[in-house]
Amino acid sequence: MNITDVLTQFAATGGVGPLRPLAALGDITAKLGPPQDVGRVASKRHWPHWYRYGDVTLEVCRCQVVNRVRIDTYRDTVTVPTEAGRLTTLRARAAYGPLEAALAAKGIIWTTVLESDVGCTTEIELPDEVTIHFTFVGNSPVAGPEGLPVHGAQAQEFTHACGPAKPDDQNPDC
Ligand SMILES: [Zn+2]
């Protein structure tokens, strides 16, 4: 497994292994063990809550459904969970051009949705209303995006919606 494999899987599924939007936290912990608790999304409420496995961060709703998955690839290495539930550290050398080619080989085509002086963002939409964004940041996109390093990727679901907390919720905001 290398970083291109991980990011290709992210583009195809919206995540890394069982870590993907709309997954249940209980199913994830059954496979990978407990995550690291990163903290609250909003300071006054326990939910939604951030957890992580290595460099893969989950935003989890109070109903224990994963809303969002993010992988950070801007450091020299990236740590991801393996299927066996351990963490493995990979070299985080990935760039726009080679990743675009690796995805095209799997039939995955992205759309550029944002371009700026420092990089760009591409988007992939999955059938179950999960949207994936890859962010590329570099010094000289003038020459084209091919050499821009991958800063990170994020996948978010737009189907699940919890209403306000009810008194009988198992995990009311607190
Ligand atoms: Zn929910």
C-alpha cells in the first residue's frame, strides 16, 4: 500500500477502509478498535465530535453516523489504519498529475471546482450523495496543476440529517 493506493481508494469510496461517510462508529470500532478522541466540533456541545485514526479524522454525529472524513497529506508522511486495525505510516508524496492518472485508470474523473494563486480543489461525487474534495497547494500553479502536491482530501455526506436532540436520544447534546 502506498499513498496513491490510499488516495485512489478515498476517491472511489470516500474514505479509508471502513472510515467513510455514513458509516456507523460502532462498526468502525468493531473493526479498528477505539479511535483517538480529538474533541468537540463546537465548544459548547459534545456532538458532533471529532475522532481520528492516525491522519484520518472523522466528524461523527450524535447518532454515531460519520458525517465527514478527512485525510491530511501535507506532511512528509501520512499514517492510516490497516485492515488489521493497526496504524501504518506511508511517505506522503502525491501530486495532481500522477493521482489524476491513477484515478483515470480506475474510471474516476474529477472536476476542478476552485482555482487560486496557491493551488486548486477538485471534486468527485459518489452515487450516495457523498462529495469528495481533493485540495492541492503549491507555490507555482502557473505552470499547470500537474506538479501540485496533495494537501489533503475530505469526503462529506449530504443525505443523513438529524433533527434537534430529543429527550430520549441516547446521545443528546451535552
Ligand atoms: Zn445523526
